[in-house]
Amino acid sequence: MKVKVKLFANFRKDRFKEKDMELADDCTIGWVVDHLKIPRKELGVIFLNGLSAETDTVLKDGDTLSIFPMVGGG
């Protein structure tokens, strides 16, 4: 299946901004996060087709996955 993955802020460094990924049918958001070597402790918000999602959510063909880091500042 094909899923569009969008990365934001520092997650783009040495990766990509947006990419169509070919994934196995039973692939989860967590698998994508681990495959991209994004530390789970740095995850902020995850959107799947514009709605909040968790790492154990199974992806479907045509989904758009957006991954944001935690917001920092002071």
C-alpha cells in the first residue's frame, strides 16, 4: 500500500519533508516512526488524515500521516 508521510520541524533533518512510502498491509504508525529512526520520546502530535492518532494505529492505502515533534520553548 502507499502512504504519504509528512515530517515537520527537526524531524526533517537528514530525512525528508514529504514522501510517498510503499508499506506492508498491516503496517502501523509506530513501525513508520521506528523505520525512520525517530525517537518515540520526541514524538509530539501524530495526525492521520487530519485527525489525531496513536502509534498502534494500522495504516491504510491512501492515508496521509503527519508526524510532529514535541513543542519546546520557554
